[in-house]
Amino acid sequence: MKFLRYAQQFSVILTISMLGEILHAVLPLPVPTSIYGMLLMLLALCTHVVRMEWIKDASDFLLKIMPVMFLPSAARFAAFWPQIQALLVPLTVISVGVTLVTFAATGWTAQLMIWMDRKGKGRKSDDCTN
């Protein structure tokens, strides 16, 4: 029975991913397919077209195996090491800079969300939080 539940959950995730592929093929925007899929999943979860329990086990599994998904990219990166070595310092500076900017933006966004939550505590909100 557990296998059937995983199969159903993966089919929901794959259907959303397929819809993202279709959007990518139809819309003339330079947006990656995965972004379309994530936005569609967010919209489906927020509108309760898809319920969290419909995808929870499968998405937990995908999160657990995520590091393995980076192995092909790392192997490809290693294959081009001689060409990348010349750009090591600029790439490192850019990576550290972007990481710090991301940390700051994430912290400020979290603080803003906390502030907005505290400010609107008396009102019923119609957002994606459950």
C-alpha cells in the first residue's frame, strides 16, 4: 500500500512538472522549466488544488536524495577543471559575494515577514500558511 501512495504522490509531482514543461514550450520567456514547475506547484498548494498530504512523502524522499542529484554536475565540473582553474579567483569572489547578498536578503525577508505577522495578528489572513 505504501508503494501505491508513493506512486500517486510522484504522479502529482510529475504532472505539475509536465505542465511546467508545456508552459516553457508555449511561452516565449527565458524562464527555466523548473521555475515554471515550482510556481505551478506553489499556486496549486496555495489554492488547495493540491493538498500537502498528497505530495508530502514523495517530496520528503526527493529532499533526502537531493545531494545525490548533484553528482553528475560535480563530475562534469571536474572534467573542465583546467579551463575553470584560470577563473578560480573571480568565481570565488562572485560566489562569496552572491552568497552574502542571499544571506542578507533572506534575513531581511524573514524579519519583514515576522514584522508583518506581528502587525496583522488581529486579522484573518488569506495566504498560503496553514
